Amino acid sequence: MLKRKIEEILAEWKREPHHKPLVIKGCRQCGKTYSVRKFAEENYDHVVYVNFVEQEDCILAFENSKRVDDIVMGLTAILPGSVFKAGCTCLILDEIQECPGARTALKFFQIDGRYDVIATGSLLGVRGYRDNDGYNSIPVGYEQHINMYPLDFEEFLWANGITSVILGKIQECMNEASPVPEALHSRMRQLLLQYTVVGGMPAVVNTFINSHDMGRVLMEQRSIVSSYGEDMVKYADKKDKPRIRECFESIPRQLSKENKKFQYSTIRKGAKASQYEGSIQWIEDAGIICRCRNLSITELPLDGNAMQDVFKIYMVDTGLFVSMLEDGTQADILQGRLYGYKGAIFENLIADIFTKMERKLYYFHKDSGLEVDFVMRIKGECVLVEVKSRTGNAKSTKTILRHPEKYHVEKAIKLGDYNVGKTEEMLILPLYMAFLLRD
């Protein structure tokens, strides 16, 4: 059984007095339903579970009235054995994007206050905000939102038996800028490569943990990627469907370029932003990709200096990204046989780690040739982060650091296939320490 961080988030939500209905967003198959049902069954006397995809008749309970008593009466009629008891019942509304009336009803459950409600949805970003007439039905101010992702690297480490004592030792080495003991360093490097090819989808991680059969892992991943394609066909507007698919399938090519800025011409010759920007937004709203925006200058606040129309795109889950490449790529990564494309894979890996930490992604690129893979806020300072899949001298970072009067940056981190070290200019960390770069 996989340990997930959302378990503590849910516990904190329940402890909060007068908590609002909770809406959990996340890409398909990232573990939302399992985690919520497990939490509810362990913490409530009664659990009422509704899946609006599998139980379409439950939609009727939310159509004619917004009174909580009427909704409860409707659900108990449709779901015999359901028990609603004040202070003791958790109502789970799964795939709530299929029932706009249920989303609107969250306001009335909040005002009523007798029952706890948790709603989940895989496509809330692309479908869950409007009813069939296009009317915005979000009950603003009456619900709490959280994002859920596939397993992050730390959760993957837990699944592979890495204890808090071991993680504490790694944190200590980073804080003191001292090398990690060689045996531990070797094991962490191995686990990072495994995470790169496996990723964090719960079904995939379970397959890996139980069998270590990479063929089965790849089959599971490609099934998930295929289901994303089916969602694009099912849920996107008819005119957008082919463009969304084209955007999605272009991601490996986008990251293969030396300048990884997203280019519409890479999707199709002659393609323009006006044709495809909505398609990119659809895939992002579905939780499949994350954007990394270019900065006009390396200064805080980063969001205020970000260029909205100049960006790179990464897959939220690196394992799924690797599965989109040709057969044999997994073995190449695990055995260190990658060459030019390894930069794209390890950049996506770090983007995966940062995104699952709820970090927005930024980079810095100038036409003069200066480019830094990531720029982030750490402990109130603007810090450059270079990603080197093996070796590299980080020329752009050194140039920027030599001119603090111009770029206003004094700190940098180089992540790569190294042990911990320090130079006059920057802190050097192994790639597997990226998840410790908390603000």
C-alpha cells in the first residue's frame, strides 16, 4: 500500500473547525479516488460514495432542488443503505465534472454544515466550471481546493523502503554541503533513474514494486497515455480535438531542440499560436503538462517578470514522458547509454519534481545565448538552478553571477550526476536532492 502525502492534508482539513467542502483536482489515475475513500473509511462512521460516471442516475438527485435534505433524500432513494448522520458522514462526489449541479450544491452543504463533502475530478480544469448552458457554476468562497499529483520522488522513495532516518541524513549532507556516504549516494542515484522511467502513477509504481518487470511498467504507462488521448476525443470541443492531439504528441520533439522554447511550427509546419494556444491550455488544465515561463529579468517577484507567451512545456509525470519515446529508452536511461536527448529527459525529471512540490516553473533565456534551466525563489532569494545530466560547466550561470549589478542574483545551484560539493560560485548537488529545495 502506497503512502501518500495527501493523507496528512486530508487529516488537517478534517481537524479544521467549520471546514468547507474539499475539491481535489488532479490528472486521471493519479490516485485521488483511492486516497479519498481510504481516508473517509478510516475517519468516519458512514461513507456515501457517488461516482457520476458509473452512477449517472445520481445526477438526478442534484437537478431539481438545492436543499440539502432534498439531495439527501434523492441519494438515499438511489443508493439503498446510505446513511446520512450529522457529524458522522462523509459524502464523496467522484468525477464531479460530470454533474455541474453537484458542484453548485457544495455551497448549500457548506451552509448546512451537517455532513463533510469531498469532491474529486480528473478534468475539472477543462470541464468542471460550466454547466451545459455555459453558465459558471462554481460556488465561490464555499469550497476549498487542493491539487493532487502522481507520486512525487519522495513518495517513490517511501515506496522503495527509504526511511525518514535515511532522508534525514541526505538533508543533513545538503545543509552542511558535505558528501553523501558513497553506498547511500549510489543507492539514491539508482532510485532516481528508476523514478525517471517509472514515474509516479500509482498503478505503474505498484507494478514496478511488485514485479520490477519493465515491460509491464511500459504497458501500464502507455495504457494511461492512451486514456489521455481518449479524453481528448471525448471531452474536447469537436474543432479542437485534432489540435490538442497534435500538441500533445509534439512534446518529445519540443524538448529535443537545443532551445527548448515551445514552438508552434514544431507541431506542424506553418502552425500559429492563434490556432493552438487553446489546445495547450486544455492539456495543461487536464493536469498532463506544466509550463515553464521565460523571465524578462532574473529578479523577484518571478511571476511578475514572467513572459506569458514564451515558455517551455514538460510532462507532469516523467515516467509517462519516457513511455512516449521509442522502445528501449527505459533500458538506455537505466544503463546510462543516452547521449544528446538525455538533457531533455533530466530537465523534465526536475520539472516533474518541482511541479509536484507546487512550485511554478521559470527559466531565463536571452537571444545573446544566456540560458539557465530553472530560476526559483529559495529562502527569499532569486536562485539559478542548472540541470546537468552528467557534466557541464554552467557558463551562463557563471556569467550571470559575475554581474550582480545587472542581474541581481548571487546564488546558484548545479544539479547533476555528482556528490555534494561547493565552489566559490555555486552549490553542487546530486539530481536526487532536487526535492529538498524547499522555499
